[in-house]
Amino acid sequence: EVQLVESGGGLVKPGGSLRLSCAASGFIFSNAWMSWVRQTPGKGLEWVGRMKGKTDGGTTDYAAPVKGRFTISRDASKNTLYLQMNSLKTEDTAVYYCTSLLRFSHAFDSWGLGTMVTVSA
Amino acid sequence: QSALTQPRSVSGSPGQSVTISCTGTSSDVGSYNYVSWYQHHPGKAPKLMIYDVSQRPSGVPDRFSGSKSGNTASLTISGLQAEDEADFYCCSYAGSWVFGGGTKLTVL
């Protein structure tokens, strides 16, 4: 059974940094395409970024609002995906979900429960 | 990319059918068959219900079906059950992903 468990959320001041983690199990993590999706309070879902699997180059892509500030990485030895968030803004306040991707269908097939990030002075 | 347009809410009685629309543009929904739908019960993990416009993942009841016409995709839920009450989001991939604003389904 696929399991994704996020951690690392919390309260941070504008301009600060935070690193989220996503512990994965139940599938071959190193080759999986992974993504982060966030849900802002009272609003819908927003894609944050994606990392391709190792055999596909492991490259990353980001949504325009976070490009240059957020970085996705993975540690295959720990089956863990990370989201490093720098220069945080109040509008980054959201629940952040870790997801796996169906490679050829571009659909988010498994999700974690999410971790809350609050950016406030 | 702008968010896809969904109705804020729909409702139906048990046993009835409801359809949730998702309107995009010729640059996303209209150009690619990468439309997916997600069910989200607050406090739980979102769940993939439909991918590639009309494909159901293993374990999703066949009461859930998807379709697309032009720039609008639709999710139809037939034989409504109380446990179907949730928020539903559509999503389209067109080089990057864009979601709809979400639709709250109420089972009366």
C-alpha cells in the first residue's frame, strides 16, 4: 500500500525558510515522479512543483509563483522527498500535500494528509 | 494559466445523478486529454477518481464517470450515496497543472 506522510510544517515569518519532508513507502520511490500541491485557506488546490524519477533524469519544474524560491529534492536512501521553501511570503500560507504522479497521465494518484505552513509576522 | 471554472456547489438526493462541470480553455482542457478529478473529504487525503478524462483507477466505483466536450470536462456521479458528499476538484495538464476552484457536493 502506497503511503505518503508529510512533516515539517509550522509558523514562519515572512522572508523565512522552511523545509518540508515526505516519507514514502509501498512503491519504488527512486523512479517515481513526485509532486507537491498546496491548498490555500478557503481556496482550491495549486500545483507547486514536480520531480521526475531517477531513470527519467530526476529534473524538476516549478509553478511560476514559487520558481526561484522553492526547491524539490529527494533522498532515495531514506525514501524521502523534500520541499525547501525560502523567501516565504504570506501568500505561501497553505496545506502542502506530497503526491505521486502517474507518469504518462499526469494525474496525482496518491496523496498524503498534508502539512500546514503558516507565514505570518 | 488561469484556474479552471467549476460550480461552487451542487446537490442531489440519494440515488440521483449529478454532474460537475469544469471549464477551461483551448490551451488546456480543449487541447489535452489529461483531465483528472479528485475527491476531497476535509481532513483526509484527496483521492484520484478519474484520469485521462474518463479512466477510473482501480477501486473507484463505476458510479463515477468522466467526459469532455470542447473546453469543458464533466464528472458525473450516478446513484448518489451519502459518503459521496465531499469537495471535488478538476485538474488539467498542459505543460504544467491547473486546478479548478472546487465544487462542494451535498447529498440531501
